[in-house]
Amino acid sequence: EIVLTQSPATLSLSPGERATLSCRASQSVSSLLAWYQQKPGQAPRLLIYDASYRATGIPARFGGSGSGTDFTLIISSLEPEDSAVYYCQHRSNSIAFGQGTRLDIK
Amino acid sequence: QVHLVQSGAEVKKPGASVKVSCKTSGYTFTTYHMHWVRQAPGQGPEWMGMINPNGGSTKYAQSLQGRVTMTSDTSTSTVYMDLSSLRSEDTAVYYCARVALYSSSWGLGALDFWGQGTMVTVSS
């Protein structure tokens, strides 16, 4: 079973700043990794698939990189509406999610 | 446009079963695997399994094997998730989510459309 570990658990930044979120897999998942944004009371929203491709309608300030075991989600210039919990998910031999990073925009 | 509409909240006693439905529209039902994901309060999402509506084949998370059953009805474009022998740890919001064909293989993939969620509470 592949385990995804996200860091940091919480991130507090200001509007306009750059956010860097990390996701590490316990073994290689190649580029089979997605990122989601979840706001309170809502379902997760797909942001990035296959490590670096933005899903339909996702703003260009969201970017993903990485392969193998180490992945990064970068939000280049934070907007207040980016406050949310972000999850990574692999689809290597099954599906699993990380435990999430809470991003607060102060 | 794609819509996934789930059934309403449920309250069950320990040991009972629950069946959640997910009615789809706006796309060809049999083309896309459907997944079920649950999320306990304050926790990350947990993948439960998937069903291929084209034939009904399933793959379940090992942790739920023997307790979960996923079915589909092509006449109504609806998928169902049945969870038995409920315990308090099963209290969660349950989501159906469609696989993204552009990011999938063998039905496993990113999930691009989600239902609104169904709260299932297990309490005596």
C-alpha cells in the first residue's frame, strides 16, 4: 500500500505570496499524482492531474511538478479564495489520498 | 453538463446497513468508471472502491472488503454503494466521483466530477 505524506500540515501566508505544498509517496508512483482543493462543506475539486497538468478551468497560478516519490503544488500569487485544504492523490496500483495541508490566507 | 446527485443523509444504528445512491446525467453513463470516497469529520478522503458501469465489475479497498458492495443501473444511470455491519468509525460524508478519462488507466484515475456528498451517521 502506497502512503502519501503531505507537508506542512498548516501554512499561513498573505495575499500575493507564493505557496509551496509538498507530497511524498512511500514508493514511486511515476507521474500518477493529482492535487485537489477542498473548502468547508464542499466536495474536493480537481486542480492538477498527472503531476503537472491543470484541470479544466483552473487558474494559471496553480502549478504542479514532480515525479517518482516527490511532488509539489505551487500557488504562485495567493488570492483570499485560495484558503482551503489541499490533498494529493495517487492512482498507481490503487487510489489513496494524503492527509492534507491547510492553507490559511491572512 | 455533468451532474452527480446523491441521496439524502442517513442515521443508522451499529450493525445495520446503508445504501447510498448517485444519479448521473450529462454524459454517457457506461463510458466512465465511478468511484466512492468517504471522509470522516476532520479527516482526509478515503478511497472505498470503484465500479465500471459497463458490465458492473468492481474493485474495492482492502480495508472494506466483505462489507462494501457497489452496483449500477444502466436504465437510470445510477450507481449505488452499500455498506454493511456499520460501526461508529463509518460515520462520514460519502461521495461518488467520476473518473477523468484523460487521466486514467484500468479505471484508476483522477476524479473530475463529484457528487454533493451524503452524510452517514452511525450511532446507537
